[in-house]
Amino acid sequence: MQVGFSVETLQAGEAHLQLFSLTGELLRVQKIQPLAGYNTAVLDMSSLTDGVYFLRLFHQGAQETLRVVKITRP
């Protein structure tokens, strides 16, 4: 399962994505290179079990944290 999401940035530059478990364990780290404006990114969650995760984005000294719920349908 891949999760796609949109990111709006004012400036281009390297950004870091971190995916955490509900207990705070760091599960994934990914670098992206967003341009100024709207960008899309994809994070692979196929090897993770269903549950709640936190996705943190660091860019230009700012950070944003999103809650992600993975539910696999039969």
C-alpha cells in the first residue's frame, strides 16, 4: 500500500518525511525535493500492519505532523 499526499511549500528545497508508530518508534525516513507550490509525495506502507501512524514532515525549519490510519480491505 502506498500513501500519496500533497504538500504546499513556499520555497523549493530538501524536506524530510518520518513515519512513526503509535508508540513513537521511527519506522521510515524519506527525503523529498519539493518545488515551490503544490507537490505530491508517496510513502510505501505495504510492509506495515493495519493501525495508526504519525507522518512528520520537516521543511525549511518548519514541521507538520499528520495522523495516518492504515486499513487493509479484503
